[in-house]
Amino acid sequence: MTNKQVDMAVYDWRPWTPDAGYFIHWNWLPDSFWNCWSYVNTEAQTLGHEAITMDTGSPERQAKLRRFQEMVNGDIGLISAVLI
């Protein structure tokens, strides 16, 4: 994982703050601490970098975060693990 070359992983990290931008910042941008898949998508990266610097209540920010999530889910297979 330190080489960021993971083919498949069980991923259970949850952010301390309930904010998708925070989660994206720590996990999905190329310079993120935990981007262990070495995920790179130029359009998604641009959206992610723009969104994390915007006001958290901004509708435009929410649209960018939603589009970012759609792109990641389209690029790689993710299975959401929600505990009920």
C-alpha cells in the first residue's frame, strides 16, 4: 500500500467530518495521503480540487462533488459497505 499499487482492497476509512469534499481530499486526489489505488482522472481531479476550496454550503460545490463521485464510480468498481 505504501507503493500505492493496490489491485483490490477492503476499504473502511470514514472521515471525521461529514463532508464529501474532505473525504475526496484525503482519499482520491493524486496528492492525497490515502490514494492507494493511484487513481488519476484529470477531469475528476480538477473538480475535486475546485470543490475542496469552495464554501461547504454552495450548491455549485455539491454539484462538483456529486459529479466527482459519479466519475470515480464509473472508472473503478466500488461496493459501498454500509453498516445497518
